Amino acid sequence: MLTILFFILQSVYAENPYLYHDNKSAPIIDYDELDNINPHFLKSNSLESRVVEFYAPWCGGCINYKPHYIDLALNVQAKEPTIKFYAVSCQAHKTICREQHITSYPCTKAST
């Protein structure tokens, strides 16, 4: 039964694999290569301070974490506006998540 539910959720989110592509997710930047956003924030030589959440849109924990991640970004940026917050859909960007050694969702990494 759980397996069936998993496949139903995956098929529902297959059409839109992004959690943060809406007008309620600011200031989160949801990486989407179709928008020509270069994943510079994943490179170790990037000079910007950043927090990156790796997620799967069908993951219940990720869905529940979304408002908390947005609140975190708003609170941190109120004090330190230079810190950027990103999100990467592991459903849409499997290779990136594999290269980042993401094994569970949600997974948040920070770098300064």
C-alpha cells in the first residue's frame, strides 16, 4: 500500500518537480536550468554565503519543511541580506544531487 502511495505522489509531482516555483516562496531561489541560472552556488570557490536545501517535491518532510525554510531565509536575510537561500529539486536534477551526495530529503547545506 505504501509503495502504491509513493508512486501516486511521484506521478503527481512529475509534471511540476519544484516546490518553490510560486509567488509565496520568496526569497528562496529554486534552481531551474531552464531559467539559465548557473549553479554557481554549488561550487566550492563561490564567495557568497549560502544555504541550499535539496528536496523531492513528493516528500512529505520536504513539503512540511518548506514554510520553515522560507521563514529561516526571511529571518536571516533581515539581519544578513547578503546570505542567499537556494533550493534544488532532486527529482528534476538527479545528477546534481548525486554529485552532492544527497541520500535523504530534505537535506540542507550551508557554506560561507
